[in-house]
Amino acid sequence: MFGTLPIYWGEGGDVTDFLDPNGEQDWVRSFLEQDFELMPLDALEDDTLAEKRFLILVQPRPLAPSENVSLDRWVRAGGQVLLFADPMLTRHSSYSIGDPRRPQDVILLSPILTRWGLELRFDDRQPDVEKWVDVSDGRMPVRLAGQFGLLPDGGAGRCDLSGAGIMARCRIGKGRATLVADAAVLDSDDAGSVSADQRESLTKLIDESFSR
């Protein structure tokens, strides 16, 4: 797992919050650890991706040129990646805009998306409300979602879009990438509760993204 959403470590104020065994774990981490052994990564390089089968990118920071190359090479060799690329993040953060501890509010991943034949668009006129959309073989909650478009030259990936472009599924070499232009399925309300429909939506997304 790699990204700026505080799914693995939580959004603590200092290192003692991260290490507190009695601290409340993010629901997404608890959910994923029912079926996977999560390993947090701080960089996407050849050595950190080596021998990994699956990768979840959750609102990652801008990637370094070497990370774009390593990620593309890893997927091309057979890796499977699920990428949440939200152009207008709606998940609550305790930190104000501009604070480096805050998750990446606006995703900046143009190089790797272009490489795979995609571009990410955002309509700033859409209402700020949650809605459910049909994507591939399931439904997903979205809020201020983006939209993937296919580049004319096709890039290096063979991608199919669903949900009016909210989801892209791409075959890239021997591997594949599932990309979602929103991260609302990872949100929770102020009380930290998550609906059964939301959990089912994430279950279908994980099952669709990874061949185990």
C-alpha cells in the first residue's frame, strides 16, 4: 500500500499516536487485513516493488520520474494495481489545507496516466453531494468525482471505461491496472461508521482488481 490517505498509520499528531496499540484502526485497513497482509511503502522503486503481486495506491503524492518508470515496469511484468486518483478529495482530515500532514487533496499523476493512455478530468460545476454510480459489475459511492478519458494515441495500455469514466480497467503488458477517479468509497462519516453497501462496494472492487 502506498499513498497519502492515513489508512495504515492513522492521522495521529505524533509518533506515539501511530504506535499506540489501543488506538482505533482505520476501517479500510481492518477491512483489507481480513484477506491481505498489508505492507506500507514509502517509495515506488524496483527494490520496493520486487516480489509484490498486488499494489493499492490511495491518493499518492506526485511520483518521481524513477517511480513512474518502476511502477510501469512492475505492472508490465505482471503486477496488479488498484489506484484511487481523486481530483477533489472529500475524505475528512484534521489538518488544514497546506499542512504537509494532510492527504493529497488534488491528484497529480499525469505522467503515468499518459503512459497508460488516460487523462483525468474534473468538472468543477458538479454538486457536492454523494451519489451511487454503476461501474463495471457493481455500484460505487462517489462525491466530486473525476472522469477518465482515453487519449487518441492509446498509450501503452488497453483500457476500458465504465461509470461514465469514473473507473478505468487497463491491460498493461502482462499486468493490469484498475483506476478509480474518486475515493469516496474509502470515506466514513463523523462517527466513523460505514454502511453495508459501502463495504460491499469495496469488496467487489477489490475482487475485480486482483486475481488471487
